[in-house]
Amino acid sequence: MPVITPQTAPLEVGTGEGPNADLGPYTARLLSDAGGLTQFGAFTETLPPGSRSSRKHWHEREDEFVYVLSGRVILHEGETRTEMLPGDAATFKAGTALGHCLENASTGDATYLVVGTRAPDDVVHYPDDDRLLTKVNFEKTLTDRAGRPLGR
């Protein structure tokens, strides 16, 4: 079993440009990818001030777990907002139709661990946006709710 360090885990960098510019930048260390895992994903994500983890969403077939490591984030879940501090965790059960995302509304970076199922098939709903992400055999298609293709 290899030890994964921040230097050996792939780094994903979101620049805060393009169709998701309103979410802001982020970085993620892809821990499970570094270890070759296929049944679940695990990564640390860092949001600078003003950034969001994603658009509010929920999964039909994938569970998600978040654990705050440093900084502060606001959990948006439905219409509820809850501050999360280091040591706080949140769980999102597959099939629960309540959109969620994290926002860094503080003045410093926030880092958290995300662990989630890697189901080959899933549907991701975005309750505040006219979007639907469908995954079939790991192939993703982004459409509006009527099924018309959208750019990423």
C-alpha cells in the first residue's frame, strides 16, 4: 500500500473561468486517484475566499461525505445555511432530493476532505439551475432538464 503525500497526489486546478466562472477558483488533491482506487473517490479541496465547491446539487445514486480540515465554509443545503469549522462533517445520502454545496465566505482559505461513491451510473440534479448531469457507464452528459445538450 503506497503512502500518498500532497506531492504525489495529482493536483486539479480550477481557474474560475469559463462556464463555471461564478463558482471561483479551487484546487483539489486527488488522493484516491493517486492510489488507483475505483469504488470511491477521496480528495482534499481548497477554496479561496469567495469560491464555491459547486452549484447546489444532489445525486440519485452516489453518497457524499465532507470533513472540514482547516478554515471555515458555509454549507448551503436547500434553503438552510450552516457554518462548518475544522472537525465538522456533513453527509449527503444518495437519492435525497436536497441540493447542497459549500461556500468560503471567510477571509482565508478553507480545506476539506471529500469522500464519495463512484457509481458507474448516476443522475445529478441542480435544483437552482436548468441543468442535469447524467452518467452512464462513467460517460457524463450535461443537459438542461428537457434533455438539450449544454456546454461544460
